Amino acid sequence: MAKWVAITLGILLIATNGAWLYGAIDLAVTEKYRQQIEYENKQSLQAYKVLTSYFLVGMHRSEVLNIVRKRFPEIEPFEKEGCLIAGWVMLPIGQDGSVKQGQCAH
């Protein structure tokens, strides 16, 4: 009888260790995948910000405001310290009221 108990406990030990190992590997793979997705999203967002400012350079503030309000009615753009802020995009505004190259100081 004791022999069967020892064999059963050994099998259970191996099975639970296997389940724990599978869970640990699955968690590690899932975390790595999440980190890669986060990295790609950050890089994409940065690229979109750069492209947005590049295409809008030289446009007047009122033109940019019209575009933003038309395409993104849920976003209320505002100006702060020489910078037009529309959601997550910040565009530097020159003295003449047009978008200039560069980045906002924020």
C-alpha cells in the first residue's frame, strides 16, 4: 500500500511541477509579446507625430484647427506657450500663426 501511495505522490509531484513550468513559460512568452506590441505602438506613434508635424509645417493655425475639428470632433485643440495641442499631437506655432518645424518644449 505504501508503495502505491509513494508512486501516486511522485506522479502528482511531476504533474504539478509540469503544470507550474508550463504556466511560467506561458507567462514569460505572453509578457514578451506584450512588451513587443508596446514597443511597436510607441515607435508608430512617434513616427506619426513626426510625419504629422512635417506635413503641417507652413499651414496656418486656423487651417490646422479646421482639420482637427473636422476629423476628430471629440478632441478640443488648444494653444499653450506657443504650441498647438490637439490630443496627443503638439505642434509649435510661429509668430505669424503658422506651424513651424521643431518640437514643443513640453
